[in-house]
Amino acid sequence: MRLSSRGGRTWIGVDGIGSGHNTVLMAVIRTDRAASLSADTAAEIRAWMGRLSVRQSELARRLGETDQWLSMRLRGNTPIDLDELSRIADALGVLVKDLLPSRAMSRVTPDASGDTVR
């Protein structure tokens, strides 16, 4: 396992070796805050879809997008931008803030010593 930083993001790499000379596993996990915020937002969207009994295909239709377009965002493969989030909220009939994870609603500020306080 190795840890590296690049472009302000931290990456964790895991290598595995199978039988013989073949490498069988290479997993890289993005741990930057923006990626996890987008993934958490996608989870909130999926939760609202469940609460409202809206299928992915129906939401995609309301958005005028393909199932694949929506799936890429709901699985976290493509980050959700603010314009898309607004369109998704409108299509579900909820407020944009309802689709944000609770941690996105908290304010983090540094105190005089540079430590963060909530």
C-alpha cells in the first residue's frame, strides 16, 4: 500500500500479486473532500428518489437526459455540478439544500490558532 498526494488530492494505492507473474489487483481510492461530497450528494439524491418512489429512468426522463447520464452521477463516476443539482432538485420537487448531505450544511472556520472549529 502507498499514499501519495497530487494536485491537492490524497491517493491510496493498493497492489496485489496473484499466482505467477500476473498483477491481479490495483485499486486507487480518491480521498479528496470534493469527491466524497459529490458521492454523499448522490447518496442523498438516491435516498430522495426512494422516499418519493421515483425510478432512475423516470428522473432521467424528467431531466431530459439518458439513464446512463444520470447513472454516472448517481454512482459517483461523474461529479454533480451545481447546475445539475438544481435541475435534479426541480425534477424531484425538493429544495437544493435537501439534496446536500448534512456535513455540507455545517460551517467550518479556523480559530486564531489555525485549528478548525464548528
